[in-house]
Amino acid sequence: MGCVAVSNVVPFRRIAPASAAGERDARNRRRSEQRSLMDAVYATGSMIVAAEDREIKLTASRLQVYGFLTIEEVTEEGGMRRLRPSEAIRARSERPWRLSKPAYGSAVTIPSLDDFLFESAGQPF
């Protein structure tokens, strides 16, 4: 009698199920937006995001999780308060943000093969 081996190894990369063209286009658009935002911040050194711009804030929050950006909230007094990734996702919309390159010495490179880092993984849009 044969015994069927069951693997408990979870692959590092998820294999995306076949998706409709619309879903694929939306995912590619999000990736493009994330890369564009990061390119803009890296080119200028920092960038101010309007308080009500929820889309850019959500995109920046995703990039912050992977260490590509630093997010600071502009306080009422005009000072800056650094946000942790958990705070950035739930941040109030009445305050503008300053996005900047991470503080460590070398620039972060994004391997073109690792686009899966930029997938939304079920986050609300």
C-alpha cells in the first residue's frame, strides 16, 4: 500500500490564480503608482502629501512597510512626527505627510523580478 506524502512547505512566492484582465490591469496600475511615487521621492529627497490625498497615503504606507520610504506627519505646530507603519495605515486624514528616503546610507534597489512585494494582499483601496 502506497503512502501519500503531504508537504507542509509553504512556497515563498505565491502563485497568483488566473485573474480577469481587469484585475491584472488594476494590479499593474498599483505597481506603476508605487514605483512612480518612490521615484518622485527619491529624485527630490522628500515630498509633501496633502492631508486629504488618501490614495497616495495608502501607497506610501505600503512602501513604508518594506522600508522604501519614511513617513512623517506634519503636526499643528508645523513640526514633524515620524509614523510607524501601523500608524500610517490608520493615520487621520486631516494632517499632511512628508515622505522621504529612508535614513540609512545606501539607496534601496528594487529587483524587477520581485514585483510581488508591491501586491496589495487584500488591503482596502
